[in-house]
Amino acid sequence: MCLICLGLNENKLTSMEGYANLSEMKDSIPEAHVDEVLSKLDQLSRQEVDQLIREFSADLNSLNQELDEKLSSEDDCYWEEEDEIC
Ligand SMILES: [Zn+2]
């Protein structure tokens, strides 16, 4: 157990921070434990990517919904209030 593991256990580190810390600390950590930390960071970075993808698709869904609502009300001009083009 090292500072990086402590940070990871408490969810106080992102994988990027963990990798940065590891590159600074790897000389003071036993080699076997460096491998352990690397696999933890690898796992975390996958979770972070999954999370980003989930957020991104949620954003896309709500954009799509907004667009659908705007397109379904054909009589209303989308820009009307903003710059009075209509
Ligand atoms: Zn550790």
C-alpha cells in the first residue's frame, strides 16, 4: 500500500494524476507493487472512459430530444426570440 493506493481507495485520484504520481514515485515503490498500481490505474482509466461515453451519449440523447421537440412544432420559428429573422 502506497500513497497512490490510498488516493485511489478514497477516490481522490484520477487515473491521470495516478500515472503522474507513479512516474514521480516509482523509484521508491517495490517493482512488484508498481505493477499492482499500474493495473489499478489501468482499471480506473477504463472506468473513466466508460463514464465519459455514458455522459456523452446522455448529452446526445437530450440534444436529440430537444431537436425533435423543435422540429415537431413546425409553426414556431426557432430563432424568433433571439434575432427576429422570421
Ligand atoms: Zn500502493
